[in-house]
Amino acid sequence: MNRVFTIGEMLVEIMRTETNCPLSEPGLFAGPYPSGAPAIFIDAAAKWGLQAGIVGAVGQDAFGRCLIDRLERDAVDCSCVYRSARTTGMAFVTYFDDGSREFCFI
């Protein structure tokens, strides 16, 4: 069987519910959604039926559980994910009609 592992950032994305709403203004958000390019990639690989795993880190918090729960539910090996005492990374994002995006990473 084919196996694939990746390494990299694991974070949650919290996004505006409407377009054209800058992060500097009050507005509604949706999420958290499991995110981070390596996590998204490996989740897709597992869904394609590959034996998949990730090396990364999350916090020992609800957002970390959100990420691990999603990946493990989709059969990603998370045994090499470090559970840090720090907070899981967050990306607040908004989209604009011209296709651009604005991010704030925490």
C-alpha cells in the first residue's frame, strides 16, 4: 500500500460569514475549521485511500482537539503530532469579491 506523510503547520481557520468585511471592522465569523496546508493535504490523501500521517503540533485545547478529531476521523495517523502547552494556531480570514483575502494569524 502507498504511504504518505507530511510535516508542517496545523491550525484552525475562523472566517467571515460575508465577503467584503475587513477584519478591522465588527462582523460575524464561522468556524473553527481544521486548516494549514499540510493538514489539508494529508486529509485529502487519506480520503483518497492512502495510508497517511502528519508530523506537527497543536495545543492542548479545543482547537487542537478540533484538528486531531477531524484528521483521525478521516484515518490520518496523528501519532507524531505534539500536543503543546501553547495555544493552537488560528487564522482569521476574510474574502473579497476581487478574489483577495486578508489574514490575521495568532
